[in-house]
Amino acid sequence: MAVGITQISQPEELARIILLQRKKSGLSRDQLALLSGIGRTAIFDIEHGKKTYQADTLFKILRVLSLKLHIEGVISGESK
């Protein structure tokens, strides 16, 4: 199965992906809240493009929806 990679630069883009993936998974907000251990309101806020939320909340949602976060452009390694 091919895996799609989407570049995200705005909270609204992430919101759209989460909403579409939730619906594609056949989950209601209540079901996603129960499975992820967070409140239904937090899911609503994220799906509607709220700009601030805890990273832990996002990771719980991504885990349940089988979505992965990939970050590029990070400078790594030891400085000299």
C-alpha cells in the first residue's frame, strides 16, 4: 500500500487531515476521544484549526488514527 506524504505549514491543514482520517476510519469524535484518552472538545478544537494545543494531545490522536509525524530540516549532530 502506498503511503501519502503531505506537507503541512498551517494548523488548518493538519485539522483537515485529522478530520478526514477520523471519518475515513469510521470513528465519531466520541469514539476517537475514548480511544485516545482525551476530551471530545479537544478533538473538536483541533479539527477546527485551533492553533494551540498540547503536543501530547496531538500524538494521542495521531496514534489512534495511524498517522505519523515526520519532521525534516532538523540540524542534528554534535557541534564542534
